[in-house]
Amino acid sequence: MEDLDLMKQKLAEIDETRNRLRQGGGAAAIERQHGKGKLTARERIDRLLDPGTFQELDIWGTPLLTGFTIDGKEGSADAVAVGYGEANGRPVYVWAQDATVMGGTLATMHARKIAMVMEKAIHARVPIVGIIDSEGVRVEDAIQYYRFYSPEAMVYFQTMASGVIPQISLVMGPCAGEMAISTCMADFVFMVRETSYMHVAPLPEGTTAEEAGSPTVHARDTGCCDVLAETEEECLQRCRDLLSYLPSNNTESPPVVDTGDDPDRRDEELLQIVPFDAMKAFSMYNVISAVADNGELFELKGQWANNLITGFIRLAGGTVGIIANNPEFLGGSLTLDAADKMARFVRFCDAFNIPLVWLADTPAFLPAVDEETRGLIRHGCKLVFSNVEATVPQITIAIRKLYGGGQLAMPGTTLGGDLDAAWPTVQRGLMGGEGAVSIIYKREFEAIEDESARQEKQAQRVAEMKQKFQALEREWAQEFIDPRDTRAFLIKALKTLANKYQERPHRKHENMRL
């Protein structure tokens, strides 16, 4: 046989084997996966990445022999597809566990492949997306090769990648034990409502995995889920959307896209959206929508600590991290969960050169015994530390209330921010005028026996106090802005601050109170 014919034969054999391996557990297993409302590993990758860009690596890797009967199973690609491709025209590494092969169980070759692309992503300085769908550790392999290549290798590279490249975990099936820890070491965690769950410890008898670690639990109660999708297709598309906001690594600026929205656009609704009465709620989402390019917000942890809003918007096409109090929940008060939510988001944005904008309307930290006994002080320290540590451009706009400890949480220039502006609706101070008067003039009011006279004196004192606070508000704000000009003001300021550079004292790392 001539060399040309031999080459063609070899290529045909390789293609045939590769195509068979891409089928994972085979037609019947794929049908079972689809029957659960789930895509296969490679179908997920194909929907995540731009068409035709996925280059799979190490498809030839097979499970190591264990001496158990499981050795008789082929174990295509050792139940995980790994490689690289493009999302929105930009490079990304990806790995996806294949539940059609041995339940997607984690084993030595399986973990080696994942650790390999994690390391390559760090070297290439591009984001990495992991798709989790696994019944857990492959027991036979763990007995034979314990700690050879295992979750320890994975979390090592995840730690090395932290703050260097964006890391995203998509939980699209079971995620239990050590894999749950690894999954949540990523910067962002997505889950699918009906088909995924996540828990660490063995479950008590009578408790289902869905009860302990359902997407709803993690989105609403634990804060472990950043984005909750209704379907797998939505989960993958939302991941693509998130990647479009992020730089590839910590040495780049976020991408700038042409959104077609006029930088000087003014929204008349902003003149009447915020009541002067601090006791009346309003939708901060409407404020964000009026300011952001095309009204779009990519919200994170939207169901957890929803007294605080965090997410990404675009201003003149550039990515901005937005942090806003939500007066529709707890009056915009800050809680320990909200503190964790803000601190985590601020640190990500600071690590990846994403400017930060705070929209403030908070009466400060929630006065509640439960909050204090759960560690409000410790969590509050974490929030303040994260804000002060940040060196990216930082702008605070006081929309309305900004009392007491809220001024630590929604930082102004004295905490290292670059600009501190306010709307005419702003109210600043240690507390509201009524609260301050009730404390300062308590004895004076108690000495007045006539009820109408006491109320008249209280009204007089409140008016005086509000006048004093107004002088204080003017001293605090560097500028009062017409609410309609908020968008243009932010865009101009961020353009001015685009090359901001600020060093910190040399140290190995900070010791933030965790």
C-alpha cells in the first residue's frame, strides 16, 4: 500500500474512533439524558461556543485500570470533554462532564484533563467555563489512585487562576461532595431550575438532594448561585452574555461594544421617579434602566439579599459594575448577606479593572438582634475593607437616604472614591432629622405637658435639624446633578478616570476579616 493510501486509511480510522468517542455513552445513554430534559456535554459546549470553534483536547484519554469490574466499560474520554474555542469571537477554555459515561463520575484521568485545561487557561490568560453534571467520585478509581489526580489538583489551579482570569461554573446536573467546593471557587455559578442541585456533605436520612441543594435554595437562601436559569439553553446563553461584559484577564480593560445608545440621552422620568419622602419606596431598577445603555442590566444574585442590587451595565459601550440599594426591600437597609454580596462583587470588579458605580439610598445597617448575633460587625468589616481596597474608578451618587454606617458601605471620596455626587433628593447625616431630634431633644419634649405644644415644638426642631442637614449635604457632595444628567455625568467622569492608577503599600496580601 502506498503512503498516500496508508495515510488516508489512518485518517479514516482516527475520524471513525473520534466520532464514536464523541457519542459518549452511546445512543441509548444520550436518549436517557435527553429524556431528563438535559443536553449532552458536547451539545452544551456547541451551544456555549461560537459555531465550529471548539477544539477538543485529550479525547483519547481512557480510564486507568482499577482491578474492579468497571474496567470492562469503555469510558469514552473518561466522561469529560475539554478544550478551547471562542465565545462572542473571543477565546475561552471549557470543560464539560459527560453524564452519559459512567454518570460523569470524577476519576484520575477525568480530573487530570480538567486540571490540564485550567492550567492552560491561566497560561493563555483567557476565561474558563466548567460545566458540571456528575454523580460524584468514581469509587473504584478513588480506592486505587486516591489523591493522584483529584479535586485537590483542580482547586489548586482554581486558586492560582483567581483574580487572573474569569472563572465560571455552570451546574447543569448533580454536583456533590468535593465538586461542590470546586464549583463555588469560580467567580460565578449558574444553575438550572429543574435539572441541577449542589451540596457538600452526605445528606441526613430522609433528605433529598433537591431539598438540601436545589437551585432555588442556592439562589434565594445561600447566595451560592449567581444566575438561576429556567432551561439549559438559557443558562448557556446567559453565560455567553456574561462573558461579553468581562475582560479576558486581569491585564486587560473590559471590552467596549457599540450599543447604539446616545451617551447624552436624558430620561425625563428621572425627575419624578424618587420621592422626597424617605418613607416611600421606589424602584431602583427603573433608575438603573434609565441610566444604562439600552436599559440593560446583567444582574447577579438577584434573589439573594435583594435589599442590594449588583450587576453589570454598559455606559457608552464600556462595562461598569453597578451597586445599588433597593428601597423596595427592608427600605434599602444593609444586612450581613448584603455585605457579603457587595464585598464579593467589588473584589471581582477591582481584580478585573471594571469601574464601580454606587447608587445610594440606605438608612444604614439593619438594626436587628438576629443580624448582630450572626456576625453583622464581621461581615460589615468585609464590605468596608473591600471598598477601600479597590483601586478602579469609583463613583458614588447619593440618590436619597445615606445615613450613618451607610456612608461606610456606599463609599465617598473619604474612603478612596473618586467622585461623590448627589441628586436633589439626597438626605445625609447620622440619621434622619426626626430620629436625631427625638434623641437630642428628648428631655425637652418630656418636659412639655401639653400635647399640641409638644408636637409644635417637635415640628420646629425637626425643621431646624433638616436645615442643618441640608448644609451638611452641600458640604459632602462634590456636585449636585440633575437626575436627567446622571447618564452623561457618569460617562464623562469614567472617561476622565479611564487611566486611573493607584498603588498600595507593598505586602504579600491583605488580611481582610473574612
